[in-house]
Amino acid sequence: MARLSLSRWPQWLLASAATTALMAGAAQVQAQGQAQEENRFVMVTHGVPSDPFWSVVKNGAEAAAETVGATLEYRAPSTFDMAKMQQLVEAAVASQPDGLILSFTDESALGSVVQNAVDNGIPVITINSGGDVARNYGARLHIGQSEYEAGRQAAERMQEMGVEKGVCVNHEQGNQGLDQRCDGFVDGFDGNAEQLATTYDPTAIRNAIIAYLNQNNDVRGVLTLGALAAEPMISAMRDQGATEMFTLATFDLSPGILEALDAGELDFAIDQQQYMQGYLPVMFLDQFVKNGLLPAGDVATGPGFVTQENAAQVIELSSQGIR
């Protein structure tokens, strides 16, 4: 077979081939550059590392970031500390991310910081707390539940179960969302309920609940506001052999809470689908940055109720870090 010589090819054909190769190389470089220019979102929450609720939120956010090819930075204080959270949000704004997600836990501490982010062109979505006031500071969307309404529904559910007087155990007093849950609970009981303030230390929560119930013999309904308080409460009731004496409920889910529900030791849990509170804001911000698209209104992820009847179904998803 005769060997082809490039010298015999027409010069226009060689030039065309070279141009095609250059264009292909440029396209490859451009594609690589675009792949490197992925969106960077920062999520700041008040959730302490020991609270299993927030690990599920983080799981959802990371899953969404992987889906859309974005970079996610998750930040939270080591304890419930609004001053520290404010510093974390300020640092996030200073880093000029493509979008900011945060739990709007305290309007006085975080309002001006969120407004500063918005003024600097950073789109903000709030989650979990503060949905009633976040838009006042320029937040574009809130993803969560009405905390007051969820507390009120918890009271109504307890009353339907025969409870005449209840107590709401608040392990983070000053957290606007948790305060609203207790406010709704007390109002739902027409004032026949009180708020018991504790710290987030499990032993302190356990001791405070036992002491309160010993001093208030007419209280038969106990509502906690998350796993940090629910699990010490369940443990105390087991040790005292008192799970049948009280109607017990909590906000949010954890493996321990689901086991107690399945065993009939806990009457119901209020589920706000925290995985969605992590997943959805990343997806929405990605669409907003790329295409200018956002839902027209806030997104309600709860309240829903988990009981003994459907606990087993939720346990499997909990093992996957989704519930």
C-alpha cells in the first residue's frame, strides 16, 4: 500500500484540519474551566454536633450539592451560642459565596448580617427557624415549618388523648423557633400548660423533668423540642416505670426516638423532614444562580406526625441518614 504524504495534501485541507484540532482543544479547555467554576454555597446552622437532627440536615445538603455539582461548606458552633453563630455567618458573607443558607434562629443577632449578605448580592435562603421574619431582611425563601402552629397541633393532639395539662421542655431558651413551639403548645392548651427551661445537657434535662413532674402532680402531658431533650426524658420515664402514666411527645426524629415510638414508650413525634431542609435550599440556590428560578413562596416541610403505627417504616430511612 502506498504511504500518504502530507506534502501532497492540499494546503486548505491541512489548514482546516489544524483549525478543527485547535477548536476541539479550546472546547476541551473551556469545558474544563466550566467544570472548575462550580457554585459554592455556605450553610450555617445553630445545631450542635451532638444533636442528630442536624446530621440529617447536613446529609441532605451534601447529597444535593453532589447532585448539582456544587461545593457545600457546612458550619455550626460547638454549643448553642448566638454570638458564635453570628461570627460564622459574618465570615461566610465575607467569603462571598454564590449563596448562603442559614437557620434564622435569632432575629436580633442575625438580621443585620443577612441584610448585609443581600446588599452584597448574595442570595439567602433560611431554613428551620425564623420563617416569619426572614423576608424582612431580604431572604428570598424559607424552608421549614410554622413552629407556633406545630406546637399548637401538638397540644391539640394531646388533648384528644385526654391530657388536661402539659409542660413544654425548652432546652434552648432564646432560640426563636423553640420558643415559638412552646408558645403554640401553651396557647393550644388555653394556658393549661407551662414552659420548663433547661440547658442542653442531658443529665440536667433528665433531672429537671423529674423534679418538675414531682412538684406538679396534675401534669400528664410532656412535650420536648428535639432529640437532645427527648432521649433523656424517655430514659427517665423508663427508669421510673412511668411511660404509661404520661402522654409523651417530642419534636423531630432520631434512632432513639423512633425505637421508643415503635415500642409504644413515646406517643408521637412531630416530623419536619429535616433532610429536605438540607436538600432543597441547595437545589433551589443552584437553580437561582444558573437560571434565576425560585419557588414563588416558602416551602413547608412539616409538621407531620410519626406514631407507633408508622414508626417501623421510618426506622429504615433513619438508618440511611434520611429521617
